[in-house]
Amino acid sequence: MKNKTIVRISIFLILLAVMAFLFLNENGILKFLEMKNELSRLDVEIKEAEKRLDSLDKEIDSLQVSKAKIERVAREKFHMMKKNETVFKIEEN
């Protein structure tokens, strides 16, 4: 009886130590789950960056081909205008 109790306690303590090691060490399960979440977040960021890059590539292509697009960008971003053109600025209150 006494030996069985000692064996059971020993097995329980060993299992407890193994579980603590798996969860609490620097490369344990908790760290793995944290890294997995970080990886998912970074994947989303990469996909968003790839979409933005694709959009910018299309913008570059259209600026290289279309004179109307170049003119529109020059007018909107750089406030340029044609000769003898009057520009009206509307301010909202």
C-alpha cells in the first residue's frame, strides 16, 4: 500500500514537472501559441502590403501610358494649371 502511494505521488510529481516544463519554459507551448498569433498577424500585413504594391504598380503603369492621367495628377497633387486658366478655390466652413 505504502509503495503504491509513493509510486503514484512520484508519477504525479513527474507529470506535473513535465507539464510545467512544456508550458513555462522559453520555448514552450505558450511561446509557440504567441509566435503562431504573431505569424498570422504578419501574414495579414504582408497581404495588405502586396495589395498596396499591386495598386501602386498599376498607378505607375497608367502614369507611363496616359497623358490624361498625368495631367489629372499634376492638377490635383501639385495644383498646376494650364495657361489662361482660372482656378477657383472653394473653402468649406
